[in-house]
Amino acid sequence: MLGAVQVKRRTKKKIPFLATGGQGEYLTYICLSVTNKKPTQASITKVKQFEGSTSFVKRTQWMLEQLRQVNGIDPNRDSPEFDLLFENAFDQWVASTASEKCTFFQVLHHTCQRYLTDKKPEFINCQSKIMGGNSILHSAADSVTSAVQKASQALNERGERLGRAEEKTEELKNSAQQFAETAHKLAMKHKC
């Protein structure tokens, strides 16, 4: 599993006339996963966890290729609402928080870029959150770049200091050698 987001339906689902009743309260998650077998397959799965249970029940699964559109609803404010449009389904969701939705979108976008070669889904009203300056991945990349630059600068400075130390060592070696030769000459002169 690459990522998951806890969600609730934004609009009530139509209940059939002869509803038999549900299994009680539950939490719903949208999960993004990739198989570890070749050929790799990515999927989006809706799972539920019923109250009092530690296990999850798979409800619906779509292959990533079936995803046509991801709509972040409002690009001007952080909103937990989003829509997923598949070839044969359309769901309107509300995530627990806007930041959880944003993190899930970033993972989803990256997965689409990596695993889909032909038809990639359209990301509407969420590109700035995925690719822009507010992106967690973008800021992480900036901090990594900054750390690499600082490490590179530190290595350059260390290299310069080592070079100066090497030159000083060579000077001290030559000076010691000259001193030893002078001392040897003086010792020989006073012995005779």
C-alpha cells in the first residue's frame, strides 16, 4: 500500500426501497496500492472497517488505468472535499482533513506518473497543491537540495583546509629536514 485517506461520502447514497439494514457504524478508507509481482499493477480500493472490528472489508476496487479525473474542488482554499471519476463510477468524498487529502493526492499523482504510460487522469483544481510551493514533496525536495548544497560547500571548505594543511605539513617537513642537516653538520664539526 502506498497511501490511504479516511473519507466520508459528501452526498448521501440512495438507499434502495427494501433496504435490509447495514452492519452498523464503520470507517471508510480509499487506499492506493501497487502489486509487487510483475507486471506491476496499481489500484485504488475502497475498504471499510466496522465498529468493534480490527479487520478491513474490501468494498470496491478500480485499476489505476480506470481513473479518469481527480477533482480537488476548490483551488483557492484548503478543503477536504474531492471527487474521483472512474470509467464506470463517480464518487464524491470528504477526507478527514485537507492536509490528508493533499498528501493522498501527491502520492496518487506520483503513482500515476510512474505507472501509467498512456492515459493519465486529469487532476483538476489540485495541481498547485500537488506540484506547487505548498507541496510537502516540493518542500522536502527543497530541503534535500539545500542539505546537499550545504554538504557540498562543507566538503569544498574541508578540501581547501586539507590542502592548506598538506602544504603546511610539506613546509614543516622541509624545515625539519634542513634543521636535521644543520644539526648533523654542527655535530660533525664539534666532534672533530
